Amino acid sequence: MNYLKIGNKKLNKGLLFILPGVLFFAVMVIYPAGYVMYLSFFTEGKGLGIEPDFVGMKNYMTVFGATGFWKILANTLFYSFMATACHIVIGLFMAVLLNNKFLKRKTLTVSRSLFLVPWAISPSVVAIMFQVMLHPKVGPVGIILRSVNPAIEFNPLGDPKLSLITVTITNIWKFTPFYFLILLAGLQAIDDGLYEAARMDGAGTWKQFSKVTLPLMKNYIITLAVFDFVSTMAYMDLTWIMTKGGPLNSSEVLSTLAYRTSFQNFRFGEGSAVGALIFLMSIIFTTIATRMMSEEE
């Protein structure tokens, strides 16, 4: 019997299996997102008003008109695009390299395990670890450089020109293994007979990659890129722990701005407006990527 009878109504039993997931998604995603949108239109100034008034687009105008906002937006796009591109490119390169059927099984197992180590480390630990390594006084990199030339001043996290790049590199080191693992699974799903047929037609290694691997992995890569871009844009842990957006807002991104505005300055309306902008940018990027995939079909 596929139905559960409740009074005079019949309820499909299959709905009971998806109900926990639906409730979890509603409580953990839909409600918080809706509340953020509500705050962005109804809360002004510090704190949460007992009787919030509708303020329309005022919070958004305040955010857009804030000093340094457009620089922060540029930082966010640079950070997200660079991290996403490197995650996918490096992850795909390593996946192809470690999907080699001619290497010994033990070598492949050890290599794959070692490459996954950064992903297994907590983001907060990674941030502190890089802070220590790149410290101008006690960091090993700074010590080695000073031993070569005492005049060298090595402080990438304290340099406005290098801080964002340093955080981006840290993000790439930390999260590339995750995308390598997903891409490796995709490569292993490709039929070996396609490569055999390509070799019989005289295709070399590059031809096999460009004519067989990439076309079959294209939608896979686009889907991963969408997920990566959206999650990186909303991610703040590494940036906040390593630099807190400094120096001089040089590594500030929208996610850290939203946190700072909401939970340090207690301007929840403006912080929610920043969060809504992140959400809007995510939707735009996802829509573009989805259309790219549909046009190929």
C-alpha cells in the first residue's frame, strides 16, 4: 500500500521520506534567507527595532554609497573568480595526472591521500598556520629571506598590495583537493573504450584530453564552477581570521563586510543588504552558467 490514510485524505508514503529533508532545508535555508531579506527592507540604524518600519531601498543605497564599497566588490569578484579558476584548473590537472592507469596502485593511493591532506585540515587551523608561516618575524619564510638579505621585509598579510592575493592562495591550497576529488570521480566514470578508440585513430595524449575528456567533463566542470564561485563568494573564515579585511580594506570582501556590519557595528539592516547582494550575484552567475549548459545540449 503506497498511501497512508489520514481521516478522509490519502497521503503518499513517499512524502514521509523526503519530509525531514524538506523541513531541514526550510528551517536552515529558506527561513534565514527570508529573514535577511526582511531585515534589509525593514531595519535601519543599530540593533533590531521593536516595531520595524519599512525603509525600502535605503539600506542598499547606504551600502552602495559607503566609502570603499566598490573596491570591496572588486575584491570579492577577484577573490571568487581567481579561487574558482585555480580550484578547477589545478584540480582537473591533478585528477588527470592521478587517474593514470599505468601507475602502480599503491603509488596512486598514497599520492591521492597526500593531496587530500589540506582539505582535511580545519579552515581556522589553516588560517592560523599560514599566519605563522608568513609572519615577518617568526615565520620560516621571513627567516629564510632575511638570512639571504637582512634588508628584505617580508610581510604579505600586512601589505595592501599582497594581502588579498595571499588569502586567495591560502584558499586555493585549502580547497583545491575537494574539487580534485570530485573531478577524479567524473574522470573515472568515462568509458575507457572512448580513449582506446581515440588512440586507434592516432590521437595523442593532448588530443585525447581535448577531444574526449574536456567535452565529456564540460557540464561537470561548469556545475562545479557554479558551486565553487557561489560558496567562495559567501565564504569568510579564512579572510576574517587571517586579515579581518585589512590592511586598509585591501582584503575586505562582501562576506566579511556583512559580518562586520551586522555583528560588530550592529547595523543589521545594512548587513542584511550586503547579504542580499551576495545572494543576487549568486543567482546571476548561476543563471548564466545554466544557460551555457542548456545551449550546448
